[in-house]
Amino acid sequence: MPAVDTKDGIRYGIELVRYLVMLAVAATVLSLLSAGFIALMSIVFENILLVLIFFLLSLAASVVSFVVVLGGLAGLSYKVVADGVSVGNQHAARAQND
């Protein structure tokens, strides 16, 4: 007897894919922001202070993008393990009662 039926497995898979797509969109937006700051650096190349400011903004956006991806994947791993343990505990409790 499977622990999870096919319909629930497909629904769970779709939920995880939706989460991964949202995570990818967030990381892409932050990476594009970083690229935009780099492009602005090339436009205002005459003023060294503006170049430094845009470089720091680009670096910050890149770091935030990396942290979002890393945190999102760690959260996804935690969710999968926690959901698996929860389903296992429910089935074990049900088996004890039978």
C-alpha cells in the first residue's frame, strides 16, 4: 500500500515546481537588477564616485540574489523532509490504531 496516492503526489509535485519557478523569478529579477547597475556603471564612467556606488549596489544585488536562491533551496529541502516525516507519522499512527 503506497503512503501517498498518485493524485496527492502530482499535486505536491506541482506545488514544488510552482515554488521553484517563483524562486527562479525572484533570483532572475535580482540578477537583472545587478546587471542594470553594471550597465549604469559603464554609462557614468567619468565620475569615480558614481562608479563605486553602482558597483556596490551591483554587488549587494548579486549577494541578495545568491542568498535568496540558497535560502529558497534550503527551505525547499526542509519542507520536503518535514512533509515526508509528517505523512510517515500519520500512517504509523493509523497503523497502530488498526
